[in-house]
Amino acid sequence: MIHRAVLLHESIDNLNLSAGKTYFDGTLGAAGHAQEIFAKFGDAVTIVGTDRNENAIRHAEDVFSKLGKNHYFILSDYRNIDVVLAKLGIKKVDAILLDLGISSDELDTSGRGFSFKNDEPLLMTFSEAEQTVNARVIVNDWKEETIADILYGYSDERYARRIAKAIVEARKTREIETTNDLVEIIKNAVPAMYRRGKTHFATKTFQALRIAVNDEITALKEGMTKGWKLLNAGGRMAIISFHSVEDREVKNFFRDRSKEKAGKPINKKPITPTEKEMRENPRSRSAKLRVMEKI
């Protein structure tokens, strides 16, 4: 599946960019937002992009090799925005975009176990490089209580304790190695009515494990805090979240900046996809865009 940038025009329009400005894209993905910005401004806007996925950086470099020169793509977590910009000699930026959704490429073709639809090794790591913690380590080695806390805390999974208990029981017999192994355990742990629900019964467990493996909530907190310090007055930060745990963090961060009179929200309510976008790209249906301008 080709990855489509969610809320593409809404996010870029609300960043209020113009010639001479610097744009930081913390989650390049398929570089959809970066390409749209180049289409609008060309080399008049400096583009700096980061991603933890080597393929995303290679793809962006390939696409932009045929385009302008005023761009920098760095293999890094956006939480390291301060280090990335310092190495480039860039003191401040005028726009920051974080699209927190996992790309279709990672879901469908990474082979690292992000999707419960494919039978793959249970890794869920964004980087191709080996990480100390992956999903297989969590389900096979971590305590039942910790697993339950992850499932509830990172995805509001109502059957967190039942699923955690089932995981710990299953691993006594043999190691849980693949996505199919985990899906089967979850299936047997949850009630029949939950299995027949509109949302796949494994969705929240997979989401929570992915967030834990990649330390996504801490990264978000650090990225917002550092990014805000590096944003010029009048600059804007736009964040697209896809589930309540992320959105809560963004909402609270923006609320605190507003209380401090350090920033002003551009929209009172989050911007959500149009009916047309949701029809064309069902994965966009849970997206929420929040934008704040630094005072």
C-alpha cells in the first residue's frame, strides 16, 4: 500500500510558512508533507527531516535528489531535535510538524511485526538496527503486572489484565515468537463479543507494545519540550496524533503553554479528516491535528 500523508493540506496550511523560513519534520515517513512544502515553496524554505527508519531517510533522499538543494534528512529520533539542529548550525526553526502515525510501509512491508494481519517475527522496532527491547522480549520476559500496565496505560485496553495473564501462561509452554502466536493468545483471552467488535481485538495490544518498544510517549514529551524551545516567536508547532494516549499528551502540553502565555492555540478544537479523506484513506479516521503558535 502507498502511504498517504494524513491531513496533508490542513497541517501545512496551519504551519503558516513563507519564504526564508525553516521547517522541521520530525517524522518524515514517506516524505509526503516535505514534498508538499517543496511543491509550494521550493528552495525558499529550508527543510530538515528526521526519522528512525533507515528506509524513510533513503526514500526522502532519493525523492529530493531530483528536487532542490535546501534540505537535510537525518537518521535520528525527533526527540534529538536539539542535537540535529546544532550539527547543522541551525539555531531556530519556524515550523515543526510531528505526524505520530505509523506509516503504511512499516505496517505492511517492514517484516517487523507491527501488524496483526501478517505472520512476522514479533519485534515492532522502528529501526532496522537491533534494539535491546523488542516486543518478543516484553511478552516473554517481562512481569505479568508490567505487561498489564503497558496494555492499559498505552492503549486503554479494557482486558489488559486478562491478556497479560494469558501471555504469561502461554510462555510457560513455549516462547511467543510471532505475531500469529500473540494474536491467538489474545483471541483466547478476550470475550467472544470483544472478538466480534468493530475494531480488531488485537489492535490495542499491538499498539501498546509498539509504543513501549519504541518509548514513544517519552519521545513525544521530549520532542515537544525541546522543539518548543527551538521554535522562533511566531513559529508554529503542529502535531497529528492517532490515539487518545498521544492526544492527551499533546493537549496537555499545549494547554500548559497557553496558561503560561507562551503560546496560543490556532484552533479551539482539533482538526479532523474530512469524510472524503476517511473514505479514501481509512487509516486517517482517528487522526487529530492540534496546532499552537509561539508568542
